[in-house]
Amino acid sequence: MKKIELLDLKIRRGGESKDLKDALKKGKEIIVEIKVHPLIEELFKSDDIETSGRYFDENGEPLKFYSWDSYSEDFKEELNRVCNTTNTYMSAYGFEFARYGQFNVSILRTVGISKGITVRATGLISAELLDQWAIHLKKFVEELYKLIQPLTIRTKLVIEEE
């Protein structure tokens, strides 16, 4: 059986600080390095691309993402079904990684994510919630891939006649 890497994720926060004010500033910066299988990005691709005001690359440039509004209602409904089974949501690009007991996986709509990207975001979030976000993101990608993975189904019916 062939192994397929669907998600490669690394999360960092903060760094060495010279004083309390600097520690607070660095403690609010979250850096996510993420790469997904090309089929995942292909699923979200659309011609309607927006620019984020909340997620930035390693150089401080705003990231581009595929617009939620460009997807058909059927597609959104199917994504929401996967979200419901994984306690996640997809529509709020650039917002908190976690809120109201759910986890934001809209980062998967980032342009270029299948080649690997670095996302800089800010916000106060506990290490526990970041860890839970990573777990929920992984589960969402796993469930999503089950919907799009290539497969072959073969069936055969043989009866015996007398």
C-alpha cells in the first residue's frame, strides 16, 4: 500500500524576549508552516481570489486565498458536513484558529498551500488550543481526502445455473 502525505504542519509562537512587553508582542504572533497534498488545494481552487488582511507570509505580505463565495451551495454543504463531523468551520478565512468550541480550518483555502507556505497571524491563544487546532485540522484533512481520493471499485456477480 502506497503512503500519501496529506498534511505537513509546524506551529511556532513567540521566541526569546528582552522584556515583558516584547514577550507579550512575540507571544501573540503565531507562525504556521503548512503544506497539503495537491488534491486538497485543487479542491478549493477558484478564479475568485481575495487578499487577506489577517494572515501574512514570512515577509509580512498579505496572503491570497480562494473565496468562499465562489463555491457552489452543494460544495459548501458537503464541506459543512465534513466540518460538522470534525468540529471545524471553513468560511472565516483569517479569523481566530479557535472560537466557540470550534476550530477554523479555512487556512486550507490559501493559494499555494500545496507547495508549502508560512502563515503569520496574531492573537492570544493557549498552547492547548493550538494543539487542539492542529489535531482538528489533521482530522478535517483526513476526512476531506476520503471524499476525493482516487479509487477503483470493482464488483463481480457470478451465479451458478443448474
